Amino acid sequence: MKTRYITAIMAAVIAASALTTAAGAADITTARLGSTVQTTEEYGTRYTEIRKSRTVKNTLVVPRGETLYIPAGVRLALNGGMKLEGSVYIENGGKLVVNNGGALDITGSLICDGTFVADYFSTLNIADAGRVYGSKTSTVKIRTNKVSLADTCTTVCLGTFTGYNSRRFCPNAVTALNMSMDFNDALQKSTQVSASEALMAAEMGYYLLDEVPAGSRDNLLTIFFDNGSAVTMGYFANSHASGLTSICGVDVWTARNVTGTGAGEEYVPETLEQSIVSSDVIVRAKCDSVSFDGEIVTCRFTPLETLSGEQLSGEFSVLYDSDWSDEFTKYYNENCEYILPLKKIQRNDSEYYFRRGNSVIEVTDGEISSAEVNGEKQEFTFEKLRTKIKYLAFLRDSE
């Protein structure tokens, strides 16, 4: 009798526990997250931005036609996991974590410029049409061994990866196809490009303007990988501005702008790739003199080699405003050689140039001796930079 009584109690406890777990893992939509989110409808898509860090205990559902946007500085933790039928975009500095016991089922797209973690004892399932893409700035951690990847799913991480299934998540790029489209989405021309060139374009960063320039059309670049994955990116590339607009069908440019996170930013520094595309000319030149007129600094250069754009045959001037920096930094030294992405300007009936972007690339004995972009040290060879300039100029000129 006593044994039966204990058994009955244990069965009741187990049943109650199962009911509690089932209730705790009930499906909810982003609308149930209340003031944590802000939602905007644009171009037939629902854009939902997570406004502050939080943990969701239930299973979060992102349906088709919705993009969940996790901006920089925000951490979304999922205890019950997620059913991702639409899209998730994680901005650089944002973080998505599937906690122990949670299940992430992907039939849509997860695009990561920030951090994505599938923690210990969580479950990750990516279906045939499911897509996970991590850019060069991403950090992807697959700590669980409970991973199911369909044969035709897309799994590409170009950033930092740790954990299980690294061969599937970190494939090698094989080749790429660049496609120019007209306004009716009809193919005008296609050009096969090398994998290394395509990966350079993937580093361009996103389009920085709040408005699409009149007459522009985003082209498509598809990169093919040796695990069977293919990643298609939309981009603009012209002398006005440049950058990626979409990845794997996720309109990142629109998501950033309609949520307000990407729009109206005081200053978004250009990547080196954007500076290259947006320049009128890129030249290796020797600095002859540096002079000051109030806050305006004038550097005189002698061109040594034109890498892209119009040929510069004689001495030219580069202007910059020292007042733009809280503490004036002398960017160029006399008798030193630099690689300069330049934009032409007219001032007082004279022709000058200003430096595009915030890069200082110094050359010594025909090789890059130091390179700094937006205050960060960079490592690349002169030959690699030549290749990057050549290909990105091709993207610009094909627009």
C-alpha cells in the first residue's frame, strides 16, 4: 500500500511537472513582449525591434513576413527557444542566446553581424529552406551537440566561430556571380567573379543613407560555398555612396532605417571598402608639404601611381578640417608615401581633393608599413589592397 501511495505521488509530480513545462514553453508572438518592442510596417513587412535586453521564457514565434531586429547593446535570451519562420537580424553589438533546454527551429533566415549563441543542452534545427549567415564581424558559438542541419540549408559564418559542426558552419567560398538587374527585376548581365573578390564585397558594410539615390538599383552578388550553401547579397555601389542592402532575402537596410536605429545617426564611419567605392580617384602619392590656414589643413602631394579613377599627372592638394577632431592629429607627414582614396571638390574656382573615409595607409619601400581605418590597426599587403580596389571599382562602374 505504501509503495503504491509513493508511486502515485511520484506520477502526480511528474505529470504536474510536464504540465508546467508545457505551459512555460507555450508559443508567443513578438506582440506579447509589450513595451520591450517597437513594431513598424513597411513595404509589406513587419519590422519588430527589441528595445532593451530581456529574457523570454516561452517559445517565441517570428512568422513569415516579420523581421525581428536586435540592435547593438541589446541581448535577447530565449529560455523556450524560437520558431523562426521569418527573419532575425542581429546588429554588430547585439546578442541572441538560446539558453539550456531551448529549441531554435529555423525555416527562415538568421543574419548575424553581432553574437549568436546556441548554449549547452539547447537544440538547433535548420530546415531545408533555413538560412544562417554570420558576417566577418559576427561571433557564432554552437555549444550544443544537439544540432540538426538539413542537406539544403544555408550555414555560413565568415566571422569568429567556436563549437560543434565547424565544417558545416565555416565553409570555403568557391566562386561567385555578380548580377545587374533592371527595375523590373530582369537580368541585364551577369559576370562570374572570384571567391576572394566576392568576399571583399561582403565586407563593404551597409548602405549609410536614409534615402535611395534616384535612378539607383541594387545589384545582386551570390557567393557559392563548398558545403553547398549559396548567399545572395543586394548592394548599391556608385560614386555617391555604397554598401550592402540585403542578405539572404533579409532587407537589412530597411530594417535599420524604419526602426530608427540606422536613421538619423550623428556619424557612421565608412568602411575602407565603402571609401574605395565612393572615391573619384585612389592614388599612391608622396606628401611634399603640410600647411595650416586656421582650421583648414592643406597637404600637397606628388602622385606616384594611380590605382583607380582618373590619372593624376601633376601635384595636387588634399584639404581637411582639423576642427573635426577633439584633439588635432597630423594625418600626413612630409616626405612620406600614402595610399589616398580621394573625392574631388571645387573651392574658390580651384580644384582640390578631400580624403574619403577615415583611413591612413602609409607605404614604405613599395609595401604597406602601417594602416589604420577608423582608429583601428589593419593588416593587409599592398597586393591584396590592389586587388580589392580593382574589384570594388568594377562593382561601382557596373552600376
